[in-house]
Amino acid sequence: MKKLHRVIFYHIKAMLKHRSVWVVLAVALFLYLVFRGIDLPDIRNTKVGIVTNGGRYALSALQHLQEEEESIFRFVPYEKEEELTEDVRAGKLECGFVFSEGFDEDVISGNAKRDIRYINSPYTTKGEIAKEKIYRAFLRDHSTDILAKCADQLFYFNDPAEKEKILDEIEEKNRYYNKSNDIFMLDFQ
């Protein structure tokens, strides 16, 4: 056994005298360092970050998302957009969402077009599903407001008492459909 160790030692010593061996070792070391720095996405990563910026609708949506039992995602609140972006880039999060500072005011005024920023990486695979979850959670609270604002355009009312009755029924149906998996359908004549 001692003889084998000695043979291997002298063989390696003889090989290291050739420059081509040093080039091969340098290339191997370089490739090792490059591949060590690459983070491949984890298919089991289901964490999604959210920056609410203290908005009422955003906090309510986050609460709904965290309370869901059947969701595959785990929603993590963040204070700053920069931290969320770094964690998405590093692969710690699947994707992230940032609600703008004036989100509540824009929603109330009806101008909320680009107020939720979606942050993803090239490795994001489940981001579109997370988008649907975010918008569903937001509309869960805001849908009653939308229906009340659009009731005059959707329905023809003969008197104010009829309007109140219909709005109460719409609100009741909306609460029911928010809790179930049924499709919203209302039949008025």
C-alpha cells in the first residue's frame, strides 16, 4: 500500500512539470467557480413577497391570502421593495408584488391601472398563478364597491326602495360567491 502511494505521488509530481496540465487545472477551477455561483430555481419554491405600503386594500388582500388553507403559495410581507427585489433575484421568492403608495386613493377614484407592480425573475414559473391569487384577494373586498358604483349602469330601477333591495341582494350574493367556488350569476327582471 505504501508503494502505491509513492507511485501516485511521483506520477502527479511528473505531470505537474508540464504546462498543459496547469492550463487544464486553471480551466477546471474557473468552471467550478462559475457553476458554483449559478443558483438554479427550486421547483418547490412557493414563497411570494408582497409590499403593501400600508394600504387598506393591500393589507386586506394580504390577510385573505395568508388565511387561505388550500393555497400552494406562502405569502410573505416585506417592508421595502428593494429587499423584495433582491430576494426574487436570489431565488428566495418565486415572485413579488408591490402595491403603490397611493393605491387606496387610486382605487377609490377608479384610476388604479398600474398600481400593482409584478416583480419576477427569468426562473419564475408560477408567477401568473400568483397574479390571479393577488387580484382575486383584492377584488374580494373591492367587488362590492364596484357593483354598488355600477348598479345604475347594470340595472334599471323604478324606485329607490327597489334599488336598495337589489343592492342588498347583490351584496349577499357577492359574499356567498366570494366564499364558494361557484360562478357569479344574478337574474333580475
